[in-house]
Amino acid sequence: MTAAAVRPAITQYVDREEKREAFRQDSLKAWESFRATGLHVSADEADSWMAQLEHGQDVEPPECHD
């Protein structure tokens, strides 16, 4: 295998790992925010909102609450 063939694979791997780490960090921040405030949206509220979006309705996301 040549360096030209390996380079794109390495680039894709690094990009994927950077995105995975960013997602992990965002998740940790969200968890810490929830633990500090208790604010959340229930799964039913999120599902209802996403169903409306799927049907082409331009609706605001549900409000976070305790």
C-alpha cells in the first residue's frame, strides 16, 4: 500500500475520532447541566416535536422544565 492510499484512510479516521470526541464532550456538558439544574425534555415531548418536524411543520423545540 502506498502513502497516497493510506493518507485518506488516516484522515477519515482522525476526522471520525474528532467528531466522536466532540459528541462525547457535548454529552458530558449536557449531563452536568441536567445534574445542576434538573431541566429536561421528556422522551414523549421530544418524539412529539420530531414527529411535527417530519410532517413539515416548522415548530419550536419544547421548553425545558424540571
